[in-house]
Amino acid sequence: MPSATHPGVAGEVFGDVWNYSSTNYILAQLIIQKVTDDTYADQLTRRIIIPLGLHSLCYAPYSCPAADAAQMPAGYFFNTTVANQVPPNPRAPLLGKPVPPLALTWAQGAGGIVSSLQDMTTWDRALYQGQELPPPQQRQLESLVSTTTGHPIPGTTPADPSGYGLGVAQTTSPSTGAVWFYEGGTLGYRVVHLYFPRSGIIIALAANSDPAPGNDALGTLALSVYQALQKAGAAQGS
């Protein structure tokens, strides 16, 4: 599968580099459907939405009420890197235009979940505090590879501060210690969450835009919020 979807370059060996792949999330969705003989939407409802009492989380467009679209802010695609490409990038006509709400059939398990920030942070806390997975699977979830070297690491450090697990990431700095986080985005929206184990604080931010790489400051803004909480003495244990 890796050699078919990512031929790479001559001399490159898998494991020497790290790359993000949405394809893995689609494969995970297909495995869930095959093993359970059920839809992905139904499994989300049975395993996450109902047990955690989530009221706004849904899988677009399959389990999202049509009325949700009217309550969502318009999302805009501003990734200018797709302009003037040869051959033309199919996303170029979307530049600067609103993206239809709940139009996420293309994302599937890689980004088709819609939620309020409140429901998302409820799920975040349950996930990081071990309420969603048995201990062996929790350890697998949090097993890291360095995004610099592509090699497994027991945890991030100031010398090797960025690691990626199974759908979650970790970074470390002297001021925050180890922080779990993830940022996801679609063609018109992006969301980031940060979980600070020292204090138990979760910060979640969302924006209704998809900018070009290098123009996304959502993670930096979230860290600024945490620093403000530290200065105010509200980040106990940090």
C-alpha cells in the first residue's frame, strides 16, 4: 500500500521520513465497517456520541440534521497555493468562495465529523484520560514517532520536540511541558485542540477558513491563550 500511494524518491526508505496521510483514516473507517458489519455513522453514535452524552457531534452528511447547516458559519477556502498550477488544480475555483455546509462526503473518516467545541473537548478529555480505549490501545494511540527523524521515540523532548501518534500529536517546551494536540481541517474549516496534562486544561479553537500553509496561526493563538492563563494563575500545575 505505501509503495503504491507514495512511490517516494530513489534511496528513500520508509521509516526514515514522516509524512501525514489522510488515507490511513479512510482505511480505518473501512476496517470498522467491515469488522462490525455496520456503518461508520452508527458506530460513532453507539461508541462515542451516546456514552459521552454529546448533543452536537454528527457525521456529515449522513447523521447530521439538515437544520445544522443553517446554524454553521460559512467556511472559506483561501489556500492560494492551488492557483495557477499546471495542470489546473481542481480546488482552484473554490478560492475565496464559501464552501457549502456539511458538504463532506469527500472527507469520510478523515474529516467528516462535525461538532461544537464543547462536545469536542468532552471527547478530548475522555480520550486523553483513558475513558475511550483499553490500556493497551491507549498506549498504541500515544506511541510516537519523531516528525523530524521518522523513528519511534518514547516521548518528545526539547531536543526532539515534535512527535506523532495514531491520530494525536505531542510537542514539548520548557514552559508547557509535554502537550497533546491535533489540528484538522477541511476545505473551509479548521479546528485545533491542545491538552496540557500538567494542569488538565484543554484549549480548543476553530476558524471558518482554510489558508495556505504558513498562514495558519491557530496553534500559536491557542498557546497564547494558555500563556495568558499561566500569567493569570489559572493554569494550576503548570
